[in-house]
Amino acid sequence: SYYQAADIFVYTSLYENFGQTLLEAAAAGLPIISTPVGIAPEIVIDGETGFLVNDDSKMISERIRQLNNVSTRREFGTRIREIVKKKFAWSNIIDQYLQMYQDLL
């Protein structure tokens, strides 16, 4: 998989509804550098699981340099994977859908 071959995931979209690729990268344990679009603010905890950035190339380059350390990347990756497992477990998704349907009734 491409995710397994990567060290980090950089996502610089200016607009995103959800961001499936962000979720896939996080589930693969990749630290994420992303603009604050779609699902990024829910899973990227700045300085803990990755970095939220604006579209400034110098800022993005600095964040990439910060993730050059292998142990830092592993720590960030482990944290973001756990967040995704907890927030997006099927049991949680089902509960959210059930609540939404109950609210509609």
C-alpha cells in the first residue's frame, strides 16, 4: 500500500467535505500535516498527531522538518491511529446513526 510506504501524509486542500484520504492515512498510522478542512480538525491534534497548517509553503516545510525524527513520527502515528479507531469504530457510527434517526422522529 502507498500508505505503508510513506512516512507522513501532507494534505493541502483548500476545501474538503470529509476527507476520506485523511482518514485512510490516519488509520495507517501516518502523522498528518493538513490544512484545517474536512475531518482534519477532528483527528489532527496540532503537535500531537500531526499539524494543522495554512497553505503557506514555508510553514508546511517547517512542519515536515519537525517530523524528520523517526520516534516523533511513530508517536504521532500511534496517537492518530488510536483516535481514528475510537471515533470511527463501527459501534460508534451505528450509535450516531441511531441517535440521528431517533432525533428525526
